[in-house]
Amino acid sequence: MSQDCLVDIIITMNKNCKGGTDMAQQKEGDSMGLFKKKNVKKSYDRECMKPVIRASICTGEQVAGFKDMQTGKLEEIMLIKSPKDLDDFKNMFGITEEIEKEY
């Protein structure tokens, strides 16, 4: 099959999909339903782990994660660059309480 033929097949398939749009008319940055970001609540073991923010004294870099209360090991989840990042972390895991900072 030629490349033009494959493109025609993909466009036809896309038009036939429920709510599909012509790929040529799709704006840059738009995503098809298959690849859009899903807001899924993640969970952690509240009995064994607690949410913490590790902050560097030298650089001020902050990393949010979960600390195993038995071993003390920190599982880093995401870099915190702004208050919005912290809110995203809290929402992702359903955390309502204040998160302890460790230096």
C-alpha cells in the first residue's frame, strides 16, 4: 500500500468513529479521545506510608512522595515547582491534611 492510501484509510476510519473529526481539520494541541489525560485517583497504603515533601536546603528543590514509616525510605512521586503542583499531588492521591516537609 502507498502512503497516500494509508492516510485515506486512517481519515476514513476517523470520520466513521463516534464523534470523530477529520484529522486534517484537527487543531494542533487537540487530542483524540483515546489519548486524553484521565483524572484517575491513585492510592497509597495509609497504614505504612505517609506523604512527605523532601526539600533541599541548598537549592530549595522540593519533591513530593511517600515515606515508608518502617524503613524510612522515600518513594519520590513528583517534583514540586509551584503551589499548583502541590495541589495536583494532593488531588491525585486524595490527600486533605497538611504534608510534612523534611530537609
